[in-house]
Amino acid sequence: MSDRTASVPAMAAQEYVQESLAGLDPVTGGVDPALPLYATTFVVVDLETTGGAPDGGGITEIGAVKVRGGEQLGVLATLVNPGVPIPPFITVLTGITQAMLVPAPPIEQVLPSFLEFVADAVLVAHNAPYDVGFLKAACARHGYRWPNPRVLDTAALARRVLTRDEVPNRKLGTLAAYFRTATRPTHRALDDAKATVDVLHGLIARLGGHRVDTIGDAIEFARAVTPTQRRKRHLAEGLPKVPGVYIFRAADDRPLYVGTSVDIATRVRSYFTAAEKRARISEMLAAAERVEAVECAHSLEAEVRELRLIGAHAPPYNRRSKFPERVVWLKLTDGPFPRLSVVRNLAPGDDAYLGPFASRRVAELAAAGFHDALALRQCTHRLSLRTTTPACALAELGRCPAPCQHRITPEDYDARAVTPFRTATASDPQVVVDALLARIETLSGGQRFEEAAVVRSRLAAVLRAAVRMQRLAALSGIAELAAARPAARGGWELALVRHGRLAGAGVSPPGVHPRPTIAAIRATAETVLPGHGPVPNASAEESERILSWLERPETRLVEISSGWASPVAGAGRFRDLLSKAEGAAGHQLSTERS
């Protein structure tokens, strides 16, 4: 192993006997991505190998050069005994013979000094995946912890910086000739590493024109980002590193896309990296002219504000499923012999309903479940208590009590259809569940498994909607609720909820009792009045986000204006059955009862 330069005394030649890095503090890419390139310490490495795939062996030579700000800080170079014969073509290519490697140390003796050499530095290599792959495999094979440094690939960087008119390819020899490196590549590790150092400096000199000034930007720039991402990456500058909502806006200030994050700056920056590959986001970035940040107290407030902004502005690049206003309800109509109807909104007088549903299709699936279980009519005629209406096919088949023909009295119809529906949606769906399970059992017994599966899906739709609505109704019935959750940096995240709507949010500082902060939040909180339905003042998605936050084990209820309870025999007790209905075959439910 060669001597290091005198400028790095800690790396002077010595015998390393450490068998494992388990006792060392792990390095997890700890170089700050915001560090300027001129202040970044690079270790440029090159390997010679016996060829083949990385398997923990096969390394015949390591050459590494440590540089910062254009100054060489240290050199590490050694031959490595791979423990296997060298193929003749490798000897011809590199000049490394079997005799040269016999006295060389094995890789397990070289790794400790190499890993110490690369600590707290950015690892650079030409075609880095190849060299890094061999080094990681060697660490894994011999029980060393790979420090996971940040890696910069000069080949990938050259593909982004240099055009085909400048260089015909991105081979190290071609780039060395283009940048007139002091050392020419020779297929020996140290010479190639020194040539790569000069190539790196030449590429860094070209990065200024692309507004790439930090190591994090350089690593991202080397990846396969689109021209639009490179051109628009300045939109991520100056954003706060706090929880909140970010809004991509067009030239006319229209919201194009709304998102949320616990760290706005980091999240928005990710849209301009190679990791972002969604076609619709690429289209959105092309139209975006600025990014607006809305700082929030904590993640719950950010999620709620995101939902409200999407509902208010319907940004074209947000997924349609996130639009909270596109919901429907299943309700009983007014008048004699009510029937089920799918509606967009609930009227103040509606008192028998189920929902909200995300789509009409799901609402109709639940309606079919009620039709299977109860004596509800399915025709859309407006019926009269005085005159009859021609009967439909369902009545002739005995699948409808035929109120159109006055074959059933309003009182009996109410007892057999209306009251069971009200009970099933508001409190206990036992009657509907029993009827649907019995039908599944009958169909399965007759080996009509496809029909049984259809009924099973209807049962799941009914239960899912009933569980959801009863949970929402329980929360929206509370006039005011104050809750606290420990903040990651100390103190408490605070939320004030009124009738299922987030009325105020804040954070109390560490070491300070949260009640004064709660009082301040209450004084400035939104006024929320009671309304009709399980979610009268917010979208179902908002109330569900609040419920999820409140139900976390670490959340504490501080104050509550009234009791928080669900029906004793409510739909929630059928959660296990719902889980089976959503994931099991129809015949597997035939014996289930609750």
C-alpha cells in the first residue's frame, strides 16, 4: 500500500487490524447536499478487477485521490490479492500479473484503511455503479458496514454537460483527451483515478452555466432529469423547511397542483430530480411559473388545508379522487312508499340516508345490497295512496311487495323496508347483514359462486359506508374538542375541532404548558355551527384525516364539550366481517354470523 501525502497525517502508512466497522459511527451520506462544490471533499476512486459481476472478491487494485477546492489532500493506492487467478486478457489490458499480486494484501485487510479514507467525503468514480458495486459487495462479504456515502458519477455528469459535438462518447480516455488531463488513463487504478480528478474539475467548471453550485444539485443534475426540470428548478429556491402546503401556479396565477409535506422545501425540490417520472407532473412543471408556500403549524393542518384548496380550486393536475366535493349519498325519498335515490346533496329534511360515497357506482352497489335484504321498491314511479300503478316485472316475480298495486299497506311497508333501512344506517345493520349472509349461503350451496361474489361485494359496500358514516357522525356531533400530540422537536401539536371541522391549530413550545396556547387558538378559531348530516361543515376526507390524527396512540384529548360515542350495536362491530367480505370468496362467508 503506498504512502499517503504528508497533508493527511492521519492516513500515514500503518497496519490496520480492525476486523469490523460495527464499533464505528455509521456514515449515512452525511455530507450536506447544500455544501458548495468548492468546499466539498471528494474521494475519486478507481478499481481494477478480474472482471465479472461484483461478488465480494475480484478486486486487484484500488487507487483513490482525495481533493477539495482543486487541492490534492491525500492519495491511497494498493494492489489487492483477489485470491483467484487473473484472466490473461486482464493482464494484457492492465499489465497486472499474478506475480505482482502474490505479496499484496487481501481485500479484507485493505477495506479498513479505504473506508477511513472516504469518511465524510463524496465518492466519485467514472461509471460509479461498477466500482461502488464491487466495494459494497466486498464490505458485505467480509462483515464491514458500507458507509453509504453520496456518490457522483463523472460518466453520468458528462452525459448531462457535454454534447455529442464536443465528445463522441463519454469514455474516460475520451474525456481525458478533451480536458487535457495531466495524467492519462492507463487502465491502472491510481492513474485512472488521477485522470478522473481532472475530468471532475473540468465538468464542475461547466456546471456554473447550469446553475449547479452545490453537491446535492450536482448529484441530481447527473441523473436523467428532463430539460424542463433543469430549466424550472429555480422554482424550488427560497421555500421554507417547515410543514405546510405548496401550490404550483401558472403564469395567470391559476393553481395547477396542490400538495403537502412536513418539509415544503425538500418536497418541492424533489419534483426537479430524476426520481420524479410522472407524465402529468412533467406537463404541470412545463406550465408552472412559481410555487407558493403556505406554512402550517403541523402535518394535520397541512393535510386539511390541502384538501380545502383542492376542493376550492380543482387544480387540473391533482388526481380526481382527491376532489372532496365529488361525492353522492343514498337516501330514502319523501312521500308514501319511499324508495332509495342517489343524490348529490342532502336536504335539511332528509332523515334516512347513507354516505357519502366516492362515486355513483359504489352508491348503487350499496343500494343493490339493501334491495337484496329489504322489501324496498325499485321503480321510480311517484306512487299514490288513492290510485294504483301498473306493476313491474319485479312484482310479478315476487321480488317486490308491489306497493304500486296497494298489495301492502304503508304501515307494513314502513315496518319491512323503511324502518330497517333507518336502523341499519343510523345504528344497527344486523338485519341487513343477516339477510345478505343468508342469500350468500343459499347461492354458495347451489354452487352459484359468481352470484354469491356479487352479493358479497354488495354486503361490503353497505358495511363500509355504514361504518364510515357512523364514525363521522360521532365526531361531527361534538361542538368542540381540543387535542394534543407530542411534537417531534418537543412541545405539543395542538388541534381545535368543532363539529368535525378543524377550526384552529398551533404548537406549544417545549417546556411550556399547552393550555395557554390552546386558549389563544380558541380565541382566534373559526366559528363552526351545527348542521345536517354526518359531515355538515367539512368534507368527509377532512373529518377522516382528523379522526386518524385523534386516534393515534400518542394523541391526548385535552378538552371536549360532550361525550364521544358510537352506537353500542353499530356497524363498527362488523369490521372483521367487512375485512373478510372485501378479501374472501363468497362461499367462505356462508357460515359467518355476528
